[in-house]
Amino acid sequence: MNRPLNPLGTYYAYLRKSRADRDAEAHGEGETLLRHEKILEGLSSKLGITISKFYREIVSGETIQDRPVVQELLQDISNGKCDGVLVVEVERLARGDTSDQGTIAKYFKFSDTLIITPLKIFDPTDEYDEEYFEFGLFMSRREYKTINRRIQRGRIASVQEGKWIASTAPYGYERIKIPGNKGYTLQIIPEQAEIVRLVFHLYLYGEKQPDGSSKRLGRFLICKKLDAMGIKPAVSEKWSVSTIKDMLQNPVYIGKVCWGKDIEKKVITNGTTKKIRIKNPDFQMYDGLHPAIIPNDIFSKAQELAHSKPAAPITSNKILKNPLSGIIKCGKCGSLLTRAVSNTKDNYYNLRCPNRDCDNVSAPLYLIEQKLLEALQDWLEGYELEWEKEGHTFNESVIKENSLHNYEKELQLAKGQQERTYDLLEQGIYTPDVFQSRLKTISDKIQAITTEISNLQRSIEEEQKIAYALNTFIPRFRHILDVYFHTDSILAKNEMLKSILDHAEYTKEERNRKFSRDNANFKLTIYPKLPKH
């Protein structure tokens, strides 16, 4: 870098902890950001420049999206008024994937902003410095992946040994250091453990009623009871249904530790990479070092009850009398509408919201049923028209699946080439320049193949969806609508509707005037079960 520093220019400093820094702090080596701040202040004094603003990244994030302070820094240098940014090492700026590294490099290059470290000053407009900077970020990413793999292996080994690796303990336990050994385990908190046992008891067996019988409580009623008893959860003021659900399904209470219950997955939404967590049904479970709170048989019964499908609400004589049972929801409060006799001398049946605090107005059952079938018929006609407009006359799935298979083989070959490129660099056979050129060629190829695979997968899924819709879903849907009013079985009608309809929402604001009972002045929104393949 031959460009001289402007002593009157504007300079920023960026501070961020690495994983190694946090580990060192845990062993008493002092606060990292404060130490780095002194290093950069000493560097600025030596260079005869002044730092006008410090950017301190407190959160730990792999991507730019997860690091708000670096986003602020990039925004502030984008106007081209910053002469340079001081960091203890270039790796502090970006250790994410190649797209993030490219973003960082572009911001500094386009804004003509120097990167100043104790070892070197990088001029992003200088071709040699640019390559040196990008190569440093690449090697940093490789080091990050190696460290991450090592940490993950250590965490898996700890779980297999029965240790508790999470930073917080579940309700009923406290996290303690294992005496004479590395790692942590759990210790029972007796008062909280009694609450855990109470939750399982209420869920399975209920509480006694004045007449001596027992009434089993659902998750919502358990929350209300615990709140009424003045019992608080670990981190909030009131209990929630999700907290009770997690408690009832957590194997930690039978002395187990788990690995991989939740899987972190990256998705691209509107051009932005996001991380989502999804449940993994095939997670690994091991015997924990901690004691159990709940016996195995009690826990198993709770799982069976939680996964059992609730039956349709029926009357005491076991005969279903409402064809819309479990289907129509209140559009105001979400409660399922219930069947009730009207308070008129005609004694016809209404559907009404059972919530006393809800002002949704009731309507005749037969009228709601009629309008529901009409709405389903209208929806089906529109759905059929939608497919006809597409003009699908043949199925190319077999050809596309063969192409997909070929592209997947090409992708594996390209990834193998990429790995060999890394090996050749590390062995010294490739120079940095040759490596960069070779890597770019292979990366472009992988990107192109990945795009083709993604397009083919979407196309195949669409073909399968079309075939299912035209050959199975639409005919079955039409048949149900045709035969619905030709059967006298209420149960059969209810089952037919549930097979094609997830639910419908009902809202009515005004009562009908006298002699206008058949005026359908209500809103009915339907949610059909769309075809899945």
C-alpha cells in the first residue's frame, strides 16, 4: 500500500470477539474488546491519525445479517467519507460464507476505504492488496469451519456421555459442574420438581371435582391453574401453552439427554438468507447423568395422549347430530361453533360461539351448511379453471428426473474437484493465484449446476402436483359435493367435509329481523385441504 494516510481524515475502529476470545475470557484472560480497543488506539497514535468512532460488536453471528454493528459500519462507510477502518486483524470483519466476504470486500472497494491492521494496511483499490485481503478472508473461513467441526464433535461426545451441554437448565433442574470432571449435569430443585409432577398428573389424571369424579385438564387449563396458585415459570410471569407442551414432551424428565431435537436450516427468502429451526423426529437420545423426575411409564402415557387424534365432539348418547362439528370456527375468537336449539317456537338448530365474551351472532345450522357447500362448489370451479388455464397436456416428469439425476452426479464431481483444489493449495502445489483462478471456475460451475437442480426439482414437484390435482384431488372433491345431500348419515357428512376442508371461519355482526331467518348476512371464509403429493 503506497497511499499515504491523511492525518485529518475520518477513521473508524471495529471490534468483535472471536470464539477463541470468549473461551480465553472464560479462563480469566480479561475482557477482549477493551484489550483490542487499547491496541487500536496505540496503532492510531503511532500512525498519527485519530479514531472518530468505535463500532463494538457484542453479539456473535456467522453472517452479516446476524451482526447489526457491522451492518451499521458498512452503511456508514458507503458514502465514501471514511478514510479507513482499524481492526486487529482482517478476519474480524468477515468469517461468513463467500457471499458475505464478497459483500465486505465490495463495500470497502467501492467506498475507497482502507483497512488498517497492526500488521498491514490494505488498499482495496490495489489489485495485490485486494487479492491478499480476499485470500485472508478465505483462510479465515476454512479455519472457522475446522474449529466448528471440532466443537460439534466435542458436544456430541459430551451428550453421549450423558452430560448437559445447554447453557440453561429446564424447569425443575439447575445446571451444576460435574465434580472432578469436565462438563455439566443437572440437579433436581425439589420445589420445582413437585410442580413438574403436578403438571403430568393434571394432564393424565386431572383434578378431583366436588362430586368426587376427576376432570382431566388440557394444557390451557393447566396454565390457568398454575397461575391461580401463584406458581411462576422460570423466566416469565405467566405460564404458556407452549411451555407446558414442551415440558410434557421433554425426555430430560425421565433422565435422558438429546442431540439434534431441533435442526437449524438456512433458507433464502426474498434474496435474504435466514436461519430457521425445525423439529427433527429422528433425534438421538442417551442416558443422562442426572436423576429423573418422572417415571418412564407416566411419560409414555403422556406422549400417547398428546399424539392421539381427538374424536369429533358428540352428544352423550354417542350419536353425532351436527354435520359441521369441529369444522366451523368463530371468526372473532377462534372457538369452534357448537350446535344449540333456538329459543323460538320452531325449535330449529343454530350454530353459535360458546365463548360468553364473544359477540358473534348465531345463525341457523341448515343455512350455514347450505352456504358452506355453495362456497366449496365455487372454490372448486375456480380451482379447475386455474389448472385449465395452465394448459398441461403431457407429463415430462420422467425426462426431468433423469436430467436431475445426471446433474446431481455432475455436482458431486464438481464438489470433489473443489475439495482437491483446497488440498493442492494446502500442499503448496497451487500458488494463491492459480488457486483463486481454479476455485472461481469450479465455484461458478457448482453454482450453475445447483441452479439447474433447483429449477428441475421445482418443475418436477409442479408436474406431480398437477397430475395429482387432475387425476385424484379434483374428482374426489367433486364427488363429495355431488353425493353430500344424498346421504342421511350425519357422521358420513362430517367425515366427507373434513376430508376436503381444513376449517371455515364464520362471522356475523347483526341479528336477522323477524321473518327473515334465511337471510345469510354472515361472512364465511373457507380453508380447503389443498392437494399434497
